[in-house]
Amino acid sequence: MTKPSRRSRGSITVQDVAREAGVSAMTVSRVVNGGTNVREATREAVLAAIAKLNYSPNSAARSLAAGEATQIGLLYSNPSAAYLSQFLIGALAAARRAGCHLVLEACEGERAEEQAEATRGFVQTHVQGVILPPPLSEVTAVRDELEAAGIPWVSVAMGLPPEGSLNVRIDDFAAACAMTKHLLDMGHRHIGFIRGNPNQTSSAERYRGFCAAIEEAGLDLAAMPVEQGYFTFRSGIVASEALLDLPDPPTAIFASNDDMAAAAVGVAHRRGLHVPQDLSVVGFDDTALATTMWPELTTVRQPIAAMAEAALTMLLDELRPRGQITEPEQVLAHQLIVRESCAPPPKR
Amino acid sequence: MTKPSRRSRGSITVQDVAREAGVSAMTVSRVVNGGTNVREATREAVLAAIAKLNYSPNSAARSLAAGEATQIGLLYSNPSAAYLSQFLIGALAAARRAGCHLVLEACEGERAEEQAEATRGFVQTHVQGVILPPPLSEVTAVRDELEAAGIPWVSVAMGLPPEGSLNVRIDDFAAACAMTKHLLDMGHRHIGFIRGNPNQTSSAERYRGFCAAIEEAGLDLAAMPVEQGYFTFRSGIVASEALLDLPDPPTAIFASNDDMAAAAVGVAHRRGLHVPQDLSVVGFDDTALATTMWPELTTVRQPIAAMAEAALTMLLDELRPRGQITEPEQVLAHQLIVRESCAPPPKR
DNA sequence: CGGGCCAGCGTTACCGCTAACAAATCGGCC
DNA sequence: GGCCGATTTGTTAGCGGTAACGCTGGCCCG
């Protein structure tokens, strides 16, 4: 009398699949994973059994048996909420595939000590690797702490990552260059630029891209007014006011992110300038803000979710050496999104 | 010669703690969990050992052994990104504590068939429970599908949930009532209201709250102009234009969410009206948008992350009967956030 | 004073899967 | 045909934790 073990959960296991396919559990495991050294006929039989039983492996058991990393940290400060949600979506998708948990930790403070403190939270909870989205990818307090604890990390969306570090990014330089060319193509010859926060290397890269496009067009870079911003809406207001207060204001403003671009549009409206008829404004990032304003913003889209996925995958490859060596650096494709905030300059 | 098993990961296990505390592994487990039937002295010894060794339980092993639910689905459509990120933060925190995975699935379409399709994705991946943030909490196609598969779900932020269903929410009625009173206290007697999408019961609740406050103040409800909106920025533009086009436009606009309030501010600016001097505008939700606009928005904050945590916890209590019966319904506290978009009405 | 009961703790046997090793199978070549 | 190495498959022993049950000793009741 083989009464079913009272603890059995009734779910389909490798054993069931193995029996169905007429092989051993180990072979099923091999097929499900890499699948090395399994005869084609066998593999097909196993796959058929899997499909028939609608088997899906138990990730808890898998990571327990394989002794794999299961806790990946994600330290976030306050990038725009839109960025974070996209990022989490991508990271969660990858985490689920890999069967690992995402451990979030907020890092609100600006001071190095607070940042180090938040990082130590990870060390104590035995996180095996950490993902650093911007702007934390550039904070040395965080990185030093991880380094000291021997925890590998991957930085996301740095403008210019240091050699040899794990990182995923887009080409900020090329993107800014393309955006500038778009403005030039529309006929703008007098473009104001609002720089991003200097604590992030992407700010410098975006500005470099702007400069390169201007110079390539044979224009005088010195004639282009530049204001310092800090990626916040408020800083965008100040910078835009400064640009529009100039005796000869620009016909277009290129803000280094969407928040500051939105600020520029707001300032223009307050002054009775119509966007884009009187002033063109473009941003960078394509956050949700870009479409919850009026007119909708021409901007550059980063594949945020894909970057998060790539970051997690890269980190796991590092933690679970499976033979294949992945590139320590990945540059994903950006995309120029043309909307309504941008038009040819007004005729004089 | 007890060479350490070559597979040991070197991490601290219950066994280590048990040895340190001079008890058995099972006792450690009991202390770590509920802790029933353990003598106080023993518990303290175990806790001391845990602290000394900095032990943290392996969640993979735990859920494997306990046979607990490990995959919780979260079906999202496109609420504001700000909402989603807060929601995910809360859900992830709870998921980690419980040692379960969050499985995201996007549900973009509006058609019932698409929604059912997305839901079926969950059924196939053996998700044990589902969380439905707004607006999906109200979509019958989704709920029917889950019902059919026998998967429990919890709906979040419905205005008026059906009796007996698992749900977490705030009191939309009371919040809208409080917000309206705030406007009345400032001296407004002519307030325009922009309703939310009728496919969500919270829209009706918010409107009910508005009405209740107006009537309680002894004002004539019929004199308050009301426009239909759909929670989108664009619908807010249309509604605001209509309100401000009235021969006797209101001195304040209460929009049923922040996106529409932002639209109202945008429209006012276009017309040369200053906010809040000429027109007060208030919103609902306190999304990131509320502070990335100018002036910053007076609004109602929902404890989004806390609601997500509560939802997941509730679902797990349902799935892992631990004796204690949790309330199938939880109403969390909202908060009136007063910022700069609101002032006494202009003197005539 | 013996037996039943229960709090408190230990023992055993797994949960579902996979690393490591052992065994079996298959060609290829002398 | 038989031997050898490479490939394919099976077997065993856990990964770290917990459910179920067994054992102990004190307490109460008859």
C-alpha cells in the first residue's frame, strides 16, 4: 500500500517527467539546463514529456541543490520614478528566469557616510552581488564598501565607465550627437544646452556629444549658451530662465534630461512663448514625463528594462561561472524619439 | 578524516547555530519561525547563537522544505510609472521577507480577450496567487480567468470592493471629502470637479466624497461644474478647457488624479492664468508628477508601498494557513499633502 | 501511586533538484 | 573481434530546512 507521501505537493517534478520520458531524473535535469551531452533523440523525448505534463522546475529546489547565488542587491536612490519602475520590471524578469531574489535597498542620503551605511545593509544580509543604477553607479563611497566586502557589482548607465568594471550602458555621446544633429537639421543655429549633474559621467558625455555635432556642422561652439543643471526639475527652471533672459536667446534648448526639459517648457509657457513654434525643447531619457506634458517631448529613449536585464544577467554570469565568459561591458542601442516639442526655428 | 563536504558553501546553517547553542536544528527552526513551545531560556540561547554567527536562513531551502507558495503574480497595465515603482518597492520588500518570487506580467490591451490572455500566462506558469493593482483590480475578464483557474487574488485600491473579496485600499470617499473641505476652508465656493475613469469604482467614490463635502457645507451641488475625465493627461486637458470656457469659471479645480491636475495647470498657464493666485488646482495620488511641476501640487497621498506589502502579506496568509485568520479587507490611512497649487480665491 | 496528558525538545525522513562519480553504450582502429 | 577512449546515461548523496512523529519528564487526576 503505497499511500502518497502526505507531504507531496502534487506538483509535477523531474521524477514525473523522467518516468514519462523513460529516462532518469538526471537526464531531465541536463535537458532543462545547458543540455550538454544528451543525444538528440533523448532530448526530444524529454522535451515532449515536459510539454505533455506542463512541467516547470521548482526554482527553490534548483538553487538549493546547485548552491547558486540567490540574493542580488539593487541599491536605488531617487532617479525618476519612471526610470525605477522600468528598471525593476527588467530586473525582475531576469531574476525570475535565473531563480534569484532581488533585494532592494534605498539610499536616500547624499553624504558618503549615509551611502556607505546603506551599502553595509547589503553586506550584512549576505547579498552576493549588487546592481547599481544611476546615479549610484558613480558613488565611490558605495563602490569602496562593496569592494571591501568582496561583493561584485555592475554599474548601469554610466557615461564613461572605468576600464575592466562590469557595466551596461548606452552610448551617451552618440545619442546626444544624434539629437543635436536633429535640431541642426531642422534649421536651428542657436541652441542652448542645459548640462546634467556633474557628479555623473553621462552628463559630460552628453555635453561632449552636443559639442561634437556643433563642431562637425562647422558652427561656433562658443556662440552656444550653456547652463549648468542638476537633472532636477528645479535646476531646469533656473537654467532655462538664464537661457531665455539672454539678450539673444536660443531658438532651441537641449536639456540633458526630461525633467529639465519639462522645466524649460514650463518657463517658456510662463513667458508666453509657444512650444515648439517659438522655442524648440528636447530632452533625454524618455521617461513617462515626456508624454505627460504638452507638447509631448522629443527625447532619447534608453532601453531601461533591457539594461537592467543585461546587468543582472552579467552579474549572475560572474557569480555562477558556467564556462562562457561574458563581456564585462555592454553598450545597448538607444533610440531617438521624435514628438511635438520641436519644430524649425521661427523666421526672423 | 572528516574532510568538509566539497559541496558545502561555507555559509552558516541551522546546524551551525544548533551546535553553538547546544540544541538541535529543529529547535533553531522553531525559534526562527513562530517559536511555539520553546522555553524562554532555550530561545535566548538560540537567538544569541544566531546573533553571534550572523545567521540568516536560506530562503530557497526554507520554501522547498515547507512546500510553500513561491510564485506570486503581479499583473500590471499602465498606471502611472510612479505608482508602479512604489508598488513594486513595497511588493518586493514583502516578497523577500516571505521568501517568494514576484512574477510580473504586463497587460497592455483594453480588450477583454487580451486581458484574459495575459492572465492565462500566469495560470500556465503555476503562479499560486495574484495581486491586481488598479485598474486591473476591476477588470472582470481577469478576475473570471483567475476564478476559473482557482487562483486566489487580492485587489488593490478599488474604490468599493465587492463583499468578501481580498482587498487593500484607502478610503477614497473620506480622502476626497477632506480635500474638498480644504478647498472650502480656503474660501472657495465655486469648485470644478474632473471625474476619473468610470471603469474604476474609486472614481465614483472620489466624486461621492466631493459631493458629500459640498452638501455638508450647505452649498448647492448643482452649481459645481463637473467634467468627465479618464485619468489621463490628455483627458485632463479637454476637461479643464471645458471648465475654464464656462461663462462663470470655477475658482478651483479638483481633479481626480495628479495627471489631470497637471493638465489643468498647463491649460491655465496657456491662458495666462496664474496658479494658485487666479486658479487653485488640486489632485489625487501624490505621484512623482506632483513635485515635478510648478507650482507643486496639493494632493492626497496613498501609502502605495504599504498597500502593496499588505496585499502580498494578505495573499500569503491565505495561501499558507498559519492559523491566524487575517482580515480579508484592509483600509490604510491616506494623507492630505498641502503644497503650493492652492490658495484663497481671487477677490472679485 | 499509576496512568494520561502535555509542554519541550530530538529524530527521521523527506522537499525537488543537481554535483560528482560510476556505469553503460558506442564507435573506431588495429 | 576485441580493446580503448569518448560520449551518453544512471546512481548516490547531499543542498538547508521543516513536517510529522517520538521520546522525555513533570504535573494533575483518580
